[in-house]
Amino acid sequence: MRYELSFGYINILADNIAEVIVDQGTMMTLEMCEEYDEFLIEYFTEPFAILVNKLHNYSYTFEAKLHIASLENLVAIAVVTYNKEGVAKTKDVVQTRANDGWNLKEFSGLQMGREKALKWLEKELNTIKV
């Protein structure tokens, strides 16, 4: 299932995995992050994982960086990047949130990264006891 949001869309890939794709050139704001969170809270009641597919270049406001991926039931985040800019922006957000101890892994989209990311997320979810 594909759900349109104001900044892009979310694909539900499994009962506990969502893929987020942000539109080209978007500046993710705190309000967009809250919209994203509301969708995920409504859709997932059990532990879940996110695949961030960075098909497009986009950025975050500082407030959005501090808020994104703060949901209690979010147990793993896979980020698929396709260029140096995507890698750098991912590292910037991860460094900003270093104290949060995210279970995050980055994959290269140029090396079958999406498939590898999905397998990793499934493995991570299988280690969680509900």
C-alpha cells in the first residue's frame, strides 16, 4: 500500500516495515515530522522498522533533526543512499542524534542496497520480543 503525505509518500512493505520516500528538494520541517509520526503511530501498534529510501535529495530543519525517528516502537532504521550527498546528510542527522543510540544501518542503493536493507530490517525485527 502507498500513502501520500505532504512531503512524499510511505509504502507499507510488510506488517511491521514501512518505506519512506521524501520528494526532491523538500525541507523537512518539524510539522512534516509530526505528520510522519502520526501516520506511523496510527498504522503500527507493535514494534516496527523503517526503510528510508533516499531516492531524492532533501534536507531537514534543525528542529526536524532533533525530532525525527523518536517513536517508541521504532526498533530499526535502514537508510538506502545513492550518492555522496545522501551519505553526508545521513551522517549529519546521525551525528546530531548520536546520544539516542539508534539501531541504524546505511546501505548503498547502487549495490542492491534496498534488498539488503529489507533483509537486515527483517532480521532486526525477528530479534525483538513483543
